[in-house]
Amino acid sequence: MSVPDQTSSKAPVSIGRRIFDWLSGFGLATSLLLLLGILTWLATLEQRDSGLYATLNKYFDWKSLYILPEINGKMVPIPLPGGYWVCALLTVNLALGGILRIRKGLKQIPNIISHSGIIILLVGGGVTHHFSERGNLAVGEGETSNVAEDYFEYVVEATEVIDNKPMVIHVIRGKQIDDLNDKVRLFKFPDLPFDLEIAGYLENAQPIATTERAPDNGELISDGYYLQSKPGEKNAEANTAACYARVVERDGTKGGPIILAGASFHPFTLRHGDRIFTLDMRKRLWVMPFDLTLNKFTAEFYDGTSRPKKFVSQVTRTENNLKADATIQMNEPLRYEGLTFFQASYGPPGAGPGQKLYSVFEVVKNPADKWPEYSLWVVVVGLLLQFVLKLVLFIISRFSHEKSA
């Protein structure tokens, strides 16, 4: 008599399930946190030689799929994943493992809340990376301004000048031209009698006269000048972008090359028939929804040093004829209508007694400005609930044990 086979084979696990288990696994979370710690440590070391902005772009920009770290100026030939993508994968891991996959029940509610708080922090970092804007606003004592200048973005502006006054300013944003190192792009201006062709964008460059130095690589020459590329500055704020432009008539006729450079002191003046236009390359300006007046600025330094101890700006915010006084100082910014004003510096450097001072504010427009605070409170609530739940269960357990005894 034959005996039937009692063995039974388990159904094979699907590829989708394996991917889900890997993405939501504790092992992946541990590896990502370790990687993030290593990247932060290496970026801190490299920042000393490369500067803050360049290092952040290298290690945590979304375009950096991987990085090759440098220690003491020497490249380490070990590719590491970019910090942006490590954080993105960690967000997915927390969402799948810490919220979706976790066992559901009363005991797990605090864990779900805490994981949600960390996800808010990571997503807020992504929102800040993609949508925040940073600039500076310098205003002297007794003066008023409502315009901030971007730290890094250079734009091209075209406008008609009538009676020595600029009319509507047409702006070409930096992200529309910063890839034109070896490409050409046409920008159409329906309100102007011509269009503009832009090419040869350089992140950091200066115009050089051919009488001073001949072009090395056959660069375009405009009115006896050409653009000489320079190495990027450690402080990226000091870079001066430049490009070449050509006026394109409505019939397709192109003019000669025009140099537009952030290092130029004056815009390029263009006569078109009996009309006058200017073309300029400069850091982008953005207008705030209110005016800011600097009433008084004071600076304190540590005795015998030039190290700042305290900068204080007494300001008045004016909006719709309504005025509000405020104080901006180190570590105490002004927040209003999605803008944050930090006390950054002052000038002029080495000002003497009685000399008129100006204050420099860093202006940040960040839709996720308060998200880290929200994240902190969510995590605190989760941890507090975890403590209370553990305490209640412990008391109930002790009470039941004593009652049964």
C-alpha cells in the first residue's frame, strides 16, 4: 500500500512582495541612517575646503545621484549615494514599514504617530530644497526697502526705457539658461519688437578686453571683449554668471553677439528704430508684500575682538498704511506672511563712530519653514503617548497581579 506524500510546498513569494518587504524592512532603515550619518560627517569635513553652498549641492542636491567624497583635498574613490536620495528612500521606508506594515492596535498608535512626525520632517526638507528662496536685503538707518536680492540666481532682464525710466521688465529665469553652456535657446517677447537668443552660459566669468589678453579657445568677441571663465568661488554667492545673447528680429535676422555679465556695472543699451532698450544680467530681485524701514541698528562685539556678540535692528513694517514695530537680532528673526528675516550682517565694514550704518537681512521664503516645529510636536506627542500607555499597562498589570494574589 502506498503512502501519500504529506509534504506541501509554500506558494512562491511574488517579486512585488519581496520589493515591498525590502523597502519596509528594519535592515534598510538601519543602513540608510548609517549612510546619512557618514554623509553628514564627510560633508562637514569637506565644507572647510569647499565652502558651505558647494558642499551642500554636492552631497544633498537632488541632481547628485552619487558622490565621491574628498578628505583633505584628496578624492576618495568610493562612490556613495547622494544624501537627497538617501532621505527620499528613508521616507519611503518609514511610510511603508512604520505606518503601513506595522501591526495595528492600541499599543502601536504611539509608534505610528512618532514615525509620522519623522516623515513630516523629511518631506519638509524636500519641500525646502525645491521651493525655498533665499536672498538678502540691505537697508540703511532711516531708509526703507521692499526688494530682496537672490543669493545665487542670475537672470536676464530686457526692458524698454522711456524718459530715462524702465517700463515693463521681462525676466528670463536662471533655471531657463543655466544649461546653455554648449546649447542655444530662443526666448520670445511678444511685447517687444524682437526676441533674444542666449548661449554660452558660464556660472562664473568676467568680460576681458582683447587688448588685454587674446582669447584662448576661440571665444566669441563682442565690441572688443570676450568672456573668460573662472573657477567657481568657495562662497558661491561671489560667483558672477555671464552669457552671450543675440537680438533676433521678427523676420529671423540675427544681430551680432552681445555680452551679458553679472560682473558688468551697467546694462547693455540697444537702440531699435527710435526706441531704446536695455539688456542686463543680474541677480534676481523679488518684491515683498510690505515695506521694511530700519529705524536703528546697534552692534556689540566681544571685548578686544571683532567677533559679533549681538546685532540688533529696530524696524518698522508697513503694509496698507498700517505700521508695526519689530526687533530683529541674532537668533531672533522676524516672521511674517511666509517670509523670515534673519539678522545676517551689517556695514560698512570698519565703520567709525558716528558713521551711518546699514543692516543686512537674510530673507527666506520657505513654505516648509514651520514643518520642523510641527514634526517635533508630533514626535513628542507620540513619545508621550508611548510613556503614558506603558505606565497605564504597568499599573493595570500590577493591580491585577496583586488582586489575584
